[in-house]
Amino acid sequence: MSTETYFQQVEKLLAPLNPDERFEAIEYFKDYAQDANLDTGDALVAQLGTPKQLSRQILADYSIKATETQQVQGTKSNNRATVRQIWLVILAILSLPMAIPLAITVFVLIGAAIIVLISILGSIWITIAAVTISGFFVGGVSLYAAVGLVLTNFMTAVTYLGMGIAGLGLGLILIPVLKWFTQASFRSFAKFFRWVYQRLSRRRQTVEVTNK
């Protein structure tokens, strides 16, 4: 594989980026290859990984950059964009060249962290969702009972009416809480994986500078 073919494949895999971003990324790594005397495809693969591996890292870098820009501007990404970033960063982590012992350690730590996060966040989410559903259910049943008793037992009907309004009110209050918690959970996952990827990337860059 020639260097031209290598970068052509990388460019194709960077289709999710806009033309300016693709050009910027390709030119950066072309300059890097020239400075490091990587004049063959095999040399590029040995240093930067396969075109697929390099493209995954570039896509993750641009996704993280976009998130940092949004944070500076005070805007938040939606759940779909956050999940996409999590997936891109996981692929990038898996694409980083690592020695087998380090790779095993990283994967074990990531797996353990995912299990812990899912256990904690999942249990909280289920609790909030259960209380929300219970509020609507109790509210609906109480209002139905109030309507049936209004002509026969007015005071009891008023009691059920109050319970119904309280139940529905609780459900309505918890809906935005549930939405916020879901978004916060996705952002927590994304932040964790960004942290792992950035730490590994800095480690790799340090090794590359040392080896030059």
C-alpha cells in the first residue's frame, strides 16, 4: 500500500466530517508522516494504525472537540449525539495501538466501570421511573374512584380527588426529573470514555515523541 492509497482510504472513512474538517485532518497527518519519514504504507500502519483505526481516532477527536465547543458556548448535546460520541470514543479506544498487557488492563477497567455505572445509574433510573408510573396509576385510580363516589359519599370523593391530583402532580413533576437524569447519565458515560481515551492518547503521543 502506498501512502497515497493509505490517506485516500482514511479520507473515505472520514465521510461524517465536513470537507474542511476532512482536509484539515488529512493534511495534519500527511505533514506528520513527512516529518517522521513515514514514506510507505507499512510505515504508516506501524506508526498510526490502519486507515480504519486512524479514522476512528480522528472522528472521536472531532466529536470531543465539538463537545468542548458546546460547553464553552453553554449548550448541551442531545441524547442521540451523546450516544454517538460514546460509540465513537469506544471504537477509538479499541483502535489505539497498545501492548497486550496494557490493552487487557484497559479493557478490564472499562468493563468494570461500565458495570458499576450501569448498576448505580440503572437502579436510580428504575426507581424514579417506578415512582413516576405509580404516581400516574394511583392518581388515575383515585380520580376514577372520586367520580364514582361524588354523588354517594361527597367527603370520601373529595379525599380521593385530592389523592388523584397529588398522584398526577407527582408523576408530572418527575417526568422532567427522569428526562434530566437520563441525559445526565449519558453525559456521565461520555465524560468517562472521553477521559479514558484522552489519557491513552496522551500516553501514546508521549511515546511517539520519545521515539522520534
